[in-house]
Amino acid sequence: MFCGACEALLLARFIARSLAARPDNPSIVLLYRLTEPLVAPLRALDYGQPLYGAVIELSTLTLAILLPLLLGIGWIWWQQRNYDRAADV
């Protein structure tokens, strides 16, 4: 559930930035503030891009792809770990 909410927020941010949403709109400001801690570690991917206007944020796109992939790998690992414990009993 948390992954889905994060994914939805990231995709909304990606669409807002690519369509040059007005940064003074309160709902856009809220969206950017909610997603900024998620995107901040990958901010180096966006180096050299303008702050305003239509921008394809590579950090947001990368995180939107990696987040479900990493959580899926974690889920598979967790299931395998629990299966191995059940087989030991």
C-alpha cells in the first residue's frame, strides 16, 4: 500500500513537471514537498536542468521505476526466507 501511494505521488510529480505546472499552485507545492525527500538522493541526475518550465526529471523517473522493482525483489526474498524456515520445522 505504501509503495502504491509513493508510486502515485511520483508519477503525479513527473507529469506535473513535464507539463510545466505552476509552482505557485498550492496543490503542486504540496505534491513537491511530499515527494522531495524521495527524489532528493537522486537529484544529481537532474543537474543542469532548469528549475521551472517543462522538464523531464530523470530522478523522478528513475525512482518510479526502481521503487517497485526493489520492493518486488524484497518481497520475493522475504517469501523465500519464510519458506526456508517452514521447511526446517
